[in-house]
Amino acid sequence: MRRVFIGLVVIAVLAWLAYNWTRRSAHPPKMEAAVADSATAGVKAARLFFGAANGDSLVAESREMIEATGLHDRVAALVAELDRGPRARGVAVLPAGTSVLRVFLDDRGLMTLDLSGAFRQRFRGGASAEYLAVASLIRTIGANIPEAKQVLIICAGRPLATLGGHLPLDRPLDVADWP
């Protein structure tokens, strides 16, 4: 009697699985949103700033990027490209692994840029390296996000007094001051 009961349970489970499998294969999940996003995505030229090979200034590089719609995606894509480094001349000046956690932009143009802990933890260098890392960020944002007038850099959700001890980051930086 026990074997008959177990057999009936196994048959019921198999029948239920077969029913669900045939129902799913008859109605595959819709992929319209993903197809629409990739089909309508545009390409936009971005202007990125990297350190010059001699280490005393920045060099600009134009790069084609997939156009992102939201502010977070736009800024995150720019920072990701800075982290990847230049394709032509120059050197990457952001600490390796720097990424965007959050971005906020108020109606006066103040952007609060929350970067990953790698920005602070992996920074190595002196005053010029610190200047180039911050300048690379601010100039890239200024060139590609015209609505940002000031940038306040924070790290892992916490205020950042300075990156390397030479440049104060405890207040917003005016984009216009970083030509």
C-alpha cells in the first residue's frame, strides 16, 4: 500500500512538471523591453580627461559611448571609461576600481558624486597625483554633464575631507574652476 501511494505521488509530481514545462514552452517570456532598449540606443561622443604622459597636466580624448538616459547611468559610464584608461595617449589617473555608487543633482546644479571605496583606498601618490585624479573627474563631468555646476565628492556614502592630504574635498568644487 505504501509503494502504491509513493508511486501515485511521483506520477502526480511528474504530471505537474510536464504541464508547467509545456505551458512555458508554448508561451516564452517576453523580451520586448530588452530588444527595444538595444534597438533604440544611440551612440554619443564623450570627452574624457586623462593624465598626460609627463604627469603635469591632463589630455582630452574623445570616445564614442552608448548614450545612457538616466543621470546615474551617464555618470557611471563616464567614470567607468576613466577607470579603463586612455586608448591613445596619456595615463589613467583615477585609483583602479573606482566606480559610481550614487549620483544626486539638485536644481541649482550641485552634483553629489558618491564613489566606491576604491577611490580612497587605492589612491597612491602625492599632491600632483591627487590634483590629476580630481581634475580628471571634474573636467570629464563638466564636459559631458552640462547641468552640473558644482561637484561634491564623497566616498562609500561618507564625506571625504581629502584624497591624499593636499586638496580639500569637504566642500563642492566649481566645475568652472577646473578648465
